[in-house]
Amino acid sequence: MSKIAVLPGDGIGPEIVAQARRVLARLGLPFEFEEAPVGGAGVDAADDPLPEQTLGLAQAADAILFGAVGDWKYDSLPRAKRPEQAILRLRSELGLFANLRPARVYAELAGASSLKADVVAGLDLLIVRELTGDIYFGEPRGIATRPDGEREGINTMRYREGEIRRIAQVAFQAARLRGRRLCSVDKANVLETTELWKQVVSAMATDYPDVELSHMYVDNCAMQLVRAPKQFDVIVTGNMFGDILSDEASMLTGSIGMLPSASLDARNKGLYEPIHGSAPDIAGQGIANPLATILSAAMMLRYSLGQTEAADRVERAVQQVLAQGYRTADIHTAGTKKVGTVEMGDAVVAALG
């Protein structure tokens, strides 16, 4: 029996997670689901974006299915109480250092991309983002007042050699299972932190002679992703660069509502979530795209629960639904069937048989 912690969160989180749960339930596998509040829902329930009970559940579970956190109504809270702190604390407390973000363009959605169809058709890349270091966690940090009375914001970009080595290992191993090409993204011409990054990754390449390693500055990578994205197979980079580049890559696929993600620890226990946000402006309207969350559940089956065949079934069902013409508002084009959140979930469940 696999225990899955279900943390729907805020905004559209509960709506999209509900559809992923339906898909998982349809598989007929021995899963135990337990739900808990997180983000703004955690603040409302326990005055904490990550209540102790929720953290305990996540620690005890075999995997975590996560929705999204955040809402404008919480923006006036102290930073420590804001919903977004929940996901940062979960990454830190659970040691979720490796973030896998695939960007795949389904043939049926090539025309929905903001780029020309021939530029993105057949795109299948993976961004491996380090998740627990870099400027998001580095100390010192804060807003301080200088002796002259002027305020300054302080954030510290730093990486230890061991942190770089372990994320690079994940990326090299992922490349071995794909096209055997790895691009390490840095800013080594300006930042000493990423100069060390480049040195460590380069040294590790001798352990993976079957993987072709290249290096690219982050600004060039951002440009290449929209110029010729199919040149990439696996990209590995730090926390901040990965955050930005993976969101850019999401638009190559036609919608951020199509991209899943996995955040893994050293033993492949993971937190699985769509890369989009909580979208409070459309919450409760039944129009959110649940496919990124459903595909995140497929990644959970593959990476944390050892259910590769079931993961393949879910991914085939999503592709079948797209081939049948079903589209939520974010990917709808002329001649396709516009459906809502629940209807898209219905279609995937039906495709599973």
C-alpha cells in the first residue's frame, strides 16, 4: 500500500488535484490518500502556511501530490506567513534538491505554441533544476538599513561543491536514459558561484563518457530556447536560472497548464506538482487545465512509486484525449472541443478504460 499525501493548496489547486486523484483511483492500484491544508489554506486552518500536521504527513508519505499555493489576499501577511513559504519549507525539510521539469510538445498542440509550429513540433526536453540552494536559500539575506539611512536588499548566491555534484549526477543519469546530450547552463563569465558550477560539472563528465556535455551562458540559453529549442535534450542549471528557464520552456508547449514537475530527494521520494500557479482569478470557475497535474501524477507513479506501466497508461490516456480534440480554454483552438476541468478529467478517466 503506497501512502500519498495530498496537498491541494489554494486557488485552482483543489480543482486540478481532484482530477488527478480520480485518474489515480481509476488505475485500481493500492493507494492510500490523506489530505491536509497547505499554503493559504494552512494559514486559514492553523495560522501557518505549512502546519506541523501537514509537514508530518508529507514526511511519512511515500509521495506528495501538490496543487498550488498563493492568493492575493495573503500578500499583506509577513513573509514567513505567506503561502509560498510552504513549498520552500517542504523542499528544505524533505531534502527535495532535484527538480525535473519536462517540456514536451504533443503533435496536436504544436499549433497552440506562441512559436511557429515547425520550430516546436517534436520538442521533448528536460530541465533539471537544483532546488534547495542558490540565491533562494543563501545567507545572509533580508532588507537592511545602511549607516547612511538608505535601505538595501540582500540575497546571497552560493553553492557548495557537493550540492553541484549531486544535481549534476541526476542530470547525467537522466541524459543517459534520453538522447545522451547534457547542456549545463551557468554565468561563469560573471559569477564565481557558477564558475565553480562549471568546473565541477566539467570534471564529472569523465564519469559519463557516453553523454555529450556542453556549456551555455544563461542569457544565450534563454535566447536559444525560443530560437531553436529542439537543439536541447537535458538542461541542468541552478535554482534561479532553472526557475526562469523552465517557465520560458513551458510556453513552447502551448500552455503552462501542460507542464508537470517532480521534486526528488536522494532516494527518489518526491513532491509532484504542475509548474503553474494557483490562478486565483479563475478559481472556482471550472475552467482550469488539469493535465499538468495529471501528468505530474504520472511522474509520481514512475519515479517514487515504481509503477512504470501505470505511468505509461496515464501518459497515453492524455495523448489520446488530445488526439480526440478535447481542449481546456488555455489550449483551445478553432475546430477543437472546448471543455472544463471536470470534463477533461472525465475524458482522461474514460481513456484509461
